Amino acid sequence: MAEAATGGTGLRFEMDGEIATITLDRPEKRNAQTFGTWSALARIGDELPEHVRVVVVRGEGPSFSSGIDLGMFTQASEPAQGPGPAEGPGTDSFAAAAAHGDADLQRLIAEAQRGFLWLRRPEIVSIAAVRGHAIGAGFQLALACDLRIVADDVMFCMKEPALGLVPDLTGTKPLVDIVGVPRAIEMCLTARVVGAAEALRLGLAEMAVPADELGQAVQDLTAALLAVDRAAATATKRLLQGAPHRTLEAQAAAERAEQATRIRALFASSK
């Protein structure tokens, strides 16, 4: 699966038991992303084995991701790294993307978004291990994950508006949910850098550690997550994800339904 999902896209995919690791692997470009990167992420989500419980997303080298590959802003259309709209030729330049009709262009963006959306599935827990640059698309990829552990040198920045674009890789919803609309507006429209201490204070990171301790911190968190019963973890994540959209009464009803399922699974006698 790893070769099929990542060949030629600057991604590595590895599995170790119930843990899957996705590595952005273009260190010479600070792990810049393209349409091909996003299509490959979507394919990984499509093909993820059912036994995987934790997905770790990391970057090779000193940066998580510098965001959109600036080569995409050139007028020349570069060779495809992934499928384009309606199974047609792919594109890794915005000029080539703009040549598509509106429906096809929106399908291309939707395919890119699919690479981020699956990281929220209730049956997995996704962890972003972030060091150095997490700019634009890199920031949004970190926001797509359930949990973010950052190194003390992390630099979060939502750069898209400064480039004439909007953050469209599913990052605006979690950003607003975490920091609120006013702070999100300020961060996005100034494109300022948020460091580790502020990320912790705002809730953009669950933990900040020295860069040389990031790998161990991720391993420790992964081990703690895997120690929990899988079905209970899935049901709990599903409850927590739904809570902001429910009334107290509706959430209580959802808790009852999930708990009834768990009690039967654990204690009902087999017939």
C-alpha cells in the first residue's frame, strides 16, 4: 500500500502494528505541498487498513511543512503528480487549475480536502508531530489532526490570504473552534507567526517539548492511546466530536445510546 499511495508525491507511508505514520518527505523544499500531495493523502485515507488505530503525521527534516509549493504559482503547468478533475490529467500549477471550468475546479479542490478530512474519523486518533515551519497548508494539515504535539521551535502561520488565496484545506473550522472568530481573523489576515508558548496557551497544541524529544513524546502518547479499549475509544471520540453541535439533552441521549452498546458488548451473556 505504501508504494501505491505515495509514489512520486513526496510522501512516505509506514505501518507498525496499529500505528500508521505519514511523513512529508520533501526536506529540500521544507516539505512543501502540491495537488499531488493532497491526492496522495486522500488515497492513503481510502486504503488505510482497518486495524490501524493511530495515525502520526510528521515532516522529514527540521520543518513540518512550509505550505503550498511556490512553484504552483508559476504560469507553466508542471507534470501531474495526481489525478485531476473527473479522472482527467492532474495539475500542480494554479494556472493549469484555473483553466478548468468551475465545476471541475471545485472538484479538484474537493479532492484536496479529502486528504485532510479523513484524519477526523472516529475509529482513529490522528497526531501531528510538528517542528519548525507549519505554514499555510502545513498549519491546516496539523489542524486536521485530533492532537498536536509541537517542538519548541514550531512556527504556525496561516499564509494563504497573504498570497491572495483563502485557507481551503479544511483548516478554518478547527481554527475557529479552537481560538474563536476574532483571534482567527487576526491570525489569518496578519499572517503572523504563532510560536510554541502561544500555541499552548491558545489550545493549538496539547504539548510542547524540545525538538530532540518530539519523537519520544509522540511514542509515549501513542502508547497511552493504544492502551484504551478500541471500541470505547471510538465511541468516546464520536461523542466528543458531536457534542458541540448538540443540546445538553441531545448529548445526554447520545451518551445513553453509546453506553448501552458498550454495556451489552461487555456484559451481555452470549446465547
